[in-house]
Amino acid sequence: MQDTLREALDWACSRAGWWHDSGNLHPEVLRSLADHATRLGVRVTAETGCGLSTVLLSTIAEWHTCFTVAAGNSLERVQDVAYLRHDHVNFVVGPSQLTLARHSFDRPLDFVLIDGPHGFPYPQMEYFHFYQRIRKGGLLVIDDIHIPTIRQMYDFLRDEKMWTHIEDVMTTAFFQRSEEPMFNPHGDGWETQQFNQRHFQDSASMDIYCSGWRERMPPPPGPILGANSVEAPSALIALNDARREEIARLKLENASLRSSTSWRLTAPLRALSSAVRRRR
Ligand SMILES: C[S@@+](CC[C@H](N)C(=O)[O-])C[C@H]1O[C@@H](n2cnc3c(N)ncnc32)[C@H](O)[C@@H]1O
């Protein structure tokens, strides 16, 4: 690790949790961020929101783009830090909901941190613009996966072939771009997405949308939607299939019983016993 980064990291890790008024990343997350970024030798980076991460990434990257608003005090605090390498950072000021769509990156991104606006669907919108730009082998970091709608995106990404889940540090998730081809950002293809296949309510209908999906399905990535989650998705699929088969078998048995001679011959007896039951 370079001296400039080490010094900036020590400084950042000694700041309080509310060094700026939007709440900064935890020291453990900052350390992981610095470790992964240096290990991969990242050169072109981007993030949404600003804070301690901006200072660190400016010391690591050749070129860092930071999409942030000027509301609150995070931008002014960051711009005052002696460790910030001003000549390595481009601040794109304005709501990322607008600025990201307008921005054109002239080089593929090695590293992206999503930590700007957190309401649904803003992190998802940011993901849409970033996933197209992150190179294979590059890193995607998503903060605040404890927020339910961000957790949903996290669950999706853990089951998405384009990403390998590396680790979670507290409530921050680290993913690496795999060698899989990029999901077409201008088409559709929901039925090819593993998460949709695995969780489709009627798994038999899923066969119509995408035949052979079961054979290609890897084991589930782990519990979904936090501690309250239900059985593992593959177990649910198997359970639904078994239930459906059992219902079909019982219906068939019932139909053949009703059409049998013994059922017809015993009809008067059944009528008599139900009349007796009614009288009681
Ligand atoms: C949780 S903080 C980021 C913390 C930072 N990563 C750190 O290490 O200190 C969220 C940041 O997002 C910025 N932000 C909030 N709404 C935004 C928006 N619509 N577009 C861009 N940035 C936004 C805030 O001003 C703040 O800088």
C-alpha cells in the first residue's frame, strides 16, 4: 500500500461516524475498500455520494468521478481535506438521478461505489448506468444492504451470473464482475435472469418461458431477504412440484373411485348414513 493511501486511510479511520451529516463509511469498510482496490490495481473509479470514500479513492485512482449533491455538508468537508488529491477527482454535482444518465465515461470503470441516494429506485437506477461500464474483473460495492429495497438488489446480484459475491463487511457488499456477457441494457430478458427463474411463483410456467432453466440452475446463494426469509429457493421449487404432483394424483384417484361399480352400488348406503347424521 502506498504511503499516501496509508496516511489517508489512517486519517479516515479515525474520523467519527458522523464526520459529515450524511453518515460516513465504517473504518472496517474503508479498510476493505482500500484492500480490494489496491489488490486489483484499480485506475478508473466512480462513486455516488461523497465522504471519506472520496478522499481514499482519490489517493488510489488515476481518475475518480464522484456524482454527488451539494446539499448537507459532505461535499464541502471532503473538498477541505488535505489528503484529497483534487487533480484526480471530477466532482459531478447534482442529483445522480439526472447526472449519471447524462454522463459519458471515456474509459471502462475498474471500481464503483454506490452510496448516494438510498430510496427506491435510485440505487437501482445507478446500477443500471454503472453495470454497463464496469469492466470484467472490476469491482462493484453497494452500501446499506440492510435497507430492504437495497437488500432486494443485493439478493438479485448474488444470484446474477455477471457478478461474483466476494464479501460483506458490516452492511456493505463487494461484488466482482465475472466473465459472463453483459445483460442487454436496451432489451428485455427477465426470463433469462436466474433470480427470476428461481423465485417464479409457478415454476411449471417458468418452463414455458425458458426451457431447461432447471438443469442450468446452480445451488441457491443463501437465504434471501434477511433473517425472516423462508426456505431455500430450490427447496421451495421442489416442494411446489411435489405438492402439485400429489394433488394431481389424488384428483385422479378420486375420479376413478367415483366412476367405479362399488361406489355406485354403495350410493344408497351413503345417502342413508348422511340422513341419519343430519337427524342427530
Ligand atoms: C451516506 S453518504 C456517503 C458516505 C461516503 N461514502 C463516505 O464514505 O463518507 C451519502 C452521500 O450521498 C449524497 N447524496 C444524497 N442524495 C443524493 C443524490 N440524489 N444524488 C447524489 N448524491 C446524493 C449525500 O450528499 C452524501 O454525500
